[in-house]
Amino acid sequence: MKLFSRYNRINIAATIFIFAIGSVAFYFVLQYVLIRQLDETLRSEQQEVIEYVTAHDQLPEIQNTKHQWITVEKAIVPIPKTNPVRVWQKNSREDEMEPVRLLVFSVSAANQLYKVSVYKSENETEDLLKLIILVTVAMIGLILLFNYLINRRLITRIWQPFYHTIDKIRDYQLTAQNPLSLSKEPIDEINLLNDSLNSMTQRIHQDYSALRSFSENASHEMQTPLAVIRSKVESLLQDAEGNPKNVQQLLVIEDATLKLSRLHQSLLLLTKLGNRQFILNESVDLTQIIEHKLQEREELFHSKELKMIRSLDPVTLSFHQHLAEILVGNLLNNVIRYTPNGGDISIRLNHELLSVTNTAAHGALQSDRVFERFYKAENTQDGTGLGLAIIKEICHLAGFTITYRYTDNRHEFTIYFK
């Protein structure tokens, strides 16, 4: 969820809650004020009646209206002073019960005691209260709407430099010639973030450049001594013909040299993969690559009497041609190495996955370590122990997922493209 959406939800929820509580409180306060006003009107009417009776010793002429009326009847005992109360009376015009305020008091006129009841309808008050509440709710709705629109526009403008920074970071490539350069912004917090990112990426770029230079120099400098060693060993092998002991020692040296060369190339490839020096934007026919790699290893299959089962659908990926060849080649080398003579290998390819299974020679591999660098099965010393680690790094770079499982005396490696 975006920060603006989360802020808006919290802000609107809090505002609605506060307005709801405020509206309820406002309703009861307003109702109290209006009822008090009605009661004051009743007391004023009482005071006018008492003053008229005191001055003229007779009851005034009663003039009733729709919303206020007075009834007079003879009384036996004086009525003590009371406060107005709410009662329900039937409205003969609308044939329904309605709430009214009632104030009862007694007066004495012409030596006769009277009970006077003053009624005041609450309908006007209720109508006024409903109108005020309706206007208030409408105003609250408008406030919420304008608050949302203003916040949306304001926050979008305020956060625009932040999203600009995110876009530049997303598009930045470590392999670029220059470090990340974020511009100055008017907002202090964003400006501080940009300065920190500029400093950090500059240090990272310097470290990356130094590591890349070291890798390139090491690769270049190591190739020459290895080539010299292999050349000298070949010369010594020619001179040592007829001396089996020397030939055997030279063959061991040549084998170690070849292994060191493969190890050097593998480590260099892992470094390049870790530094993201490959751009995966080529259209790669994975089916054709698998067919080609299988043909290259056809003699190995015959020599170990391996049975090959294949199910290959036409699959084209946005990938890197060289990395795809390395991935397939290492995967096939691994299964050939760990398949016993007379075993079988099964390859399945479709648009979702590439699966390779083979007969196990020495039981299951350690699933938690199988993709670690230099990991080898206990009964195997061949290889550099980097083949599966390279496959794992290539899959990570491409966004693929590789899994390993052991079932029914078979190894199964599966690469999911999605």
C-alpha cells in the first residue's frame, strides 16, 4: 500500500470518527438549548397570565395558535410551582401523536382558583433541529471531500521529489560509468535523503570499480601463467616419453592446471554475476540450446550407456545467450557426473519450467547445501564444486527459481521461469 493511501485512510477514518462524535454531541447540546428556549417561552406566557390576572382580577382572553395553546379549568387546591415537562398529545389535524412541552400553574381570579395549562408544540423545534443537523452533515461531507482532494493534490506535490528519487534509483545501473547523481530538492528531508544516497552510491561505485578492475586484472594476469604451465607440461610430456613415472607426474600437473583454469573461469563468472555485468535482453531459443548441448555430449552418453528421455516444447526467453548456454551446460554436466553407468536422464522443458532428473549414484545430496560454492557429494571428488552455485546465481539474476529434491532414488533439479 502506498504511503499516501495509508495516510488518507487513517486521516479520513480519524476525521469521520471525530466528526461523528462531534455531531452527536452537537445534536444533544442543540436539542438542550432549543428545549430551554421553549421552556422560557412557556414561563413568559405564565408570567403574562399572572400579571394580567393581578391587574384585572380576571382571566385574559385566550388566543390559541397551531403551535401554542392554553387550557383553563377550575381548581380546588393551589398547584405548587413546577417545571415544564414533555408530554404526548394527539394532533387532531394530522391524526397522530406529537410531543409537546407543558407548563401547569394556578391563578386566582374573582375569588375563584383556576388551573392553567400552557402547551407548546415541539414540532417546530424538531424540524429546526433536523434542518440544522442536515446542514451540519452536509458541511461535514463537503469538508471531508475537500480535505481529501486538497490532501491528494498537496501530498502528491510534496512527495513528487521522493518518487523522482525512487525512479532514478530504480533506473540506475551499477555498471554505469558514473555514480548516482540526485539533484537538490526544496524539501530538507528529501534533500538529506538524496545527499546520503549520492554519498553511498559513490562509495559503492568506487568499491565496484576497484573490484571489477581487480577481477579483470586477475583474470588477465592468471591466464598467462596457466598457459605457460600447460605449454611447458606438454613439452615435458613429449620429452618424457619412455619414462612412465615422469609422464604420470606430468599428467597430474596438467590435470591440476586444467582444474585450476576451470576454477579460475568459474570464480570470475560468479564475480561478474554478482556484479550484475550481464544484461538479460536477448531473445534466446532455449530448446535449440538444449538440443545443441545434448549433441555435444552424445559421446559421453554412449560411453556411460545412459538412456536419454526428452520432452522439449519450443521455448523462447528474454535472457542472455551466453548465460543460457552456461546454465544448460552446467546442468547437463552435473547430471552426467552423478548418473551411474547404465542409468537414465530425463529432460522436460515447457513455458513454465525446465526439469532435469537422473538416476542417483550415491543417494541424496544435502538439499540445504547443494547450491553452496565448493559443495561436493561425499563420494565424488570430480569437478570444482561451483557448477550448481553458478546455476543458482544465473537463476537469481534472471528472476528464476531453482529447486532440488530426491525421490525414488532419483535427483530432480527444476528451474521455474515464473
